[in-house]
Amino acid sequence: MSTLEDKYRELDEKNQQASMGGGKERIEKQHLAGKLTARERLELLLDKGSFTEIGKLVKHRCYDFGMEKKKIPGDGIITGHGKIDGRLVFAYAQDFTVFGGTLSRANADKVVKMMDMARRMGAPVVGLNDSGGARIQEGVQSLAGYADIFHSNVKASGVIPQISAILGPCAGGAVYSPALTDFIIMTKESSYMFVTGPDVIKAVTHETVTKEELGGAMTHNSKSGVAHLIGDNDESAMMMIRELTGFLPSNNMEDPPVKPFSDDINREDESLQDLVPDDPNKPYDMMVIIESVADDNNFFEIMPHYAKSMITGFARLAGKPVGIVANQPAFLAGVLDINSSVKAARFVRFCDAFNIPLLTFLDVPGFLPGTNQEFGGIIKHGAKLLYAFSEATVPKITLITRKAYGGAYCVMASKHIGGDINLAYPTAEIAVMGPEGAVSIILRHKVSDEEKTKAVEDYRKAFANPYKAAELGYIDEVIYPRETRKKLISALEMSQNKSVSGPPRKHGNIPL
Ligand code: HXC
């Protein structure tokens, strides 16, 4: 008969075995590859000592290819819950040292169980991915496990925030769980994502491409738009996730977390008075306005490397998180194109799902012309942004700093699609199009240069200002740039208890 001491020893041994994952050698290999282990990552992600593991002793149930002789408690994934800045968060971390972090039926069950729990408790899920994909020895059981996770991601979408970090390989169908989550963070040089790798591509399309070019962090942050942020390494990626979650409510029934603040709500910024140049064709940096209005000038940008004519990200005003969507006149004049529309649309929908008010800054010459854009479906993609802003019921505060031309005026949270407070600087130009373009159409048959110059001037006087729109009530107030922060804070305060209900329906049909 075993003694009490034996029983405790048995538990110690099991815990020890699970904690060592694939063993010392594989842990060293992981470190040599510039990566941390799954446990080290969780330690950095979560408040010190807050992690509670669930399912540490789960083992796989595979009897093929000699797998019955290879069992490691935990089975290549660590699941559980902990805290970030004292707030509950659920997390899983794939352990590459155990069977390459591959997905078995048993470890998929662990993820789904943890996600179900996260939904019931109303707390975010963070997934740390580093895996060889489907565990080949388990065949369709592994595929079933993936599909169960995808289903779980979709059930959690819009209910709890979901964040994925890609910290190693993520290939094949495995990419679709992160793709279904709200934010993807990748690490420089040690992570990649692709549906089919370089070898398959070579065989099928004869293209030669490296893993990094095909699916590295910069590719997905600047070209494909699949990922939202880049960390220099595992540690910086974990810090970014901590910062990001600080802006988010734990679930869709909560308001975003308010933080104590010391920045004066009436702080004025004289430098904004002459930020917008006299010459309408001269660029300036919209980021200056965003940082000027934010508490402590702190702006957390989302997708900083992608579709740079549009800025998206989070800030706090008077301690309360807001989602900021802004045209960037310093990049392609702030034009709306396919990528910038899709980038902003997804961000707007995230904010709306999680009760985060939207601040929209406009300086937009319109939609980008060209066959590339038309053939690429700018109509459908631009409509996504229009749809997203229109359906959003969170407070929507809009500021036009300069150009608000054509369809882009309507799309960017105008009064007509539910803007709660629409402000403009005296430099705003709200019209169907710019003066030169307008005159070249309405005076197409009058060729005298003199006449054209005069018409451009007349048009500029009549339309290149905010006052027509203000007379019609489409602009609620024309403000001095120096007082932007206090005007935005006042509008946010006024609209904080906004309540809107839509018609009953299963769901709308956003033009995907
Ligand atoms: C079982 C796997 C595995 C897999 C890796 N391993 N991938 N075991 N199934 N899919 C094991 C290796 O045998 C090895 O075990 C350990 O994990 C570490 O792998 P290494 O190859 O030594 O590491 P590394 O050199 O860093 O290369 C990592 C890798 C490579 C690039 C991920 O292992 C690889 O290409 N694996 C196959 C990837 C793949 O094709 N997966 C299927 C994708 S399709 P030992 O015991 O030797 O340490 C997919 C479909 C999902 O996932 C569908 C969802 C709908």
C-alpha cells in the first residue's frame, strides 16, 4: 500500500514531467533559435505568479506510429488563466518542445475547453502559437481538433477579445484560428504564417520565395494585412499584448477600462493652430493631432505598416479608451483605397463590438482612381467601411481638418450615417470634389484659362470651407484647432450613455 508520502511524490513527479515539456535538450534548441519556451512566454505575458494551469496532465490518446510509447503530460500545449494588470485573461501556449507543438485531438480539446470557459467567464483569450501544425500521426482527429477550435473562435468573436501571437511556425489550415481572432502579433525573423509553404509553391507555380518573404512578420504587417503588430522578439510581443489588452473591455457587455489620468481635459495646443497648411496640396502629419489630443500624447497604433494613408489605433481621452480612425494626408494625400478601407472597416467593427467610442479624423481627397482599384473591387471594399461606420452604434465623433470630398465625406462617419457630433476646423473643405476637378467638369466646354481660373476661385470660395455644411447642420460646430482635445472630450462625455437599437434581424450582410 502506498503511503501518503508516495502519493505526494507521484504528484510532484507528474508536475515536474509536465513542466519540463520536451526536455532540456529541446528547450536549449528553442533558446538557440531565439525563442522562449511556452512557459517563459506565459510568465512574461501575465502578472507575476498569476498563472493557473488547467489540464497540465492531459495526454494524447494516439496508438499509431508508436505514439503510445511517447506521452508527455500536457501534450504540447499549456492552457489556463492569469491576470494582466490585475484583470482576468485566459491563455494557451503551444509548446514547440513537445512533438513540435503540434495539434492532437487531446490538446485541441484543452484549447476548446479553455475558450468555452473564457466565454462563460467573459474574459479575453490570448493564443501563443508556435507549432508544426496538425499532428500527422493523428490524421483526421487533428483536423477535427482544428475545426473545433475554429468554431470556438467564431462563437467567441464579438463576445470576448481574442488576440493571437505568432512566435514560430504557423502553416496550413493552422493559420485560420489566428485569422479568426481580432489581432495578430508576429515576431521579427522567428515567426511565419502561410497556407502553403515555399516548396509547394515552387512545385505548383514555379515561384521561388523564402519563408520570410512569403509569410514573415513584415510581409503580413505591410503587404497582406493579415497581421496587426510586430514585436522585435518574444518579450516585446508579450509586452505589446499587455498594452493592447489595457484598452479593451473583458467582454462585449462591459465598458472599456477607465484609468486614472492627470492630463488636463482643458489642455489647449497652440501648435495645432497652424498645423494645416494654407496650400491645400501640401501634406502634414495627422499623427500630430492624434497625439496632441490623447492623454499624455499616448497613441497605440494598430497596423502601422499597412495602408498608411489610414491610421487606426487606440488612445485614452480623459482616462477612457477610444478607437481612432484617421486619414493620413502625409501618405498618398490620405486617399481611400481598397487596403485602407478594409483596414479601417475591420477596426471600426472591432470597436463597435466592444463598446469603444470612435473618433474619426478626416482629410481625404476621395477614393483612389484607377483600373487596379476598380478591378480589385474598390466598390465592394469601400462599401465595407461605409457599412461598418453606418452600423456602429458606439458614440461616433468626427472632426474634419481639411478635405472631405465626395463619397469619402459620406463614408467617414458623416452626420448622415450616424455621427453623433461632427466638428470641423475653419480649414475644412467639404464638397463633391476639389475646385480644379469640379471646374474641369462643369466648365468642360469653356476653354479660356482666365474663365477657368476665376471659376476655380469662385468654387473655392463657395465650397472649400466648412460653412455650407455648418449652415445645413451637417457640421455641429466649427472649432479652433487649439481646443481640439477639450471639444472631443466634451463630445465623448456627452455621448457616453448613448443607446441605439436596430431592427430585429439575424445579421446584416456586409459586402465581404
Ligand atoms: C508530427 C511533427 C510535425 C507534425 C513537426 N513535428 N511537425 N510531428 N506532426 N506536423 C515534430 C518533428 O518530427 C520533431 O520531432 C519536432 O516536431 C520538431 O520538429 P523539427 O522538424 O525538428 O523542427 P524544425 O527543424 O524547427 O522544423 C519545424 C517545422 C518542421 C518547420 C515545423 O517540423 C515541419 O515542416 N513540420 C511539418 C509541418 C507540416 O507540414 N505540418 C502540417 C501542416 S498542414 P522530434 O521528435 O524529432 O523532436 C496542417 C493542416 C491543418 O497543419 C489543417 C487545419 C484545418
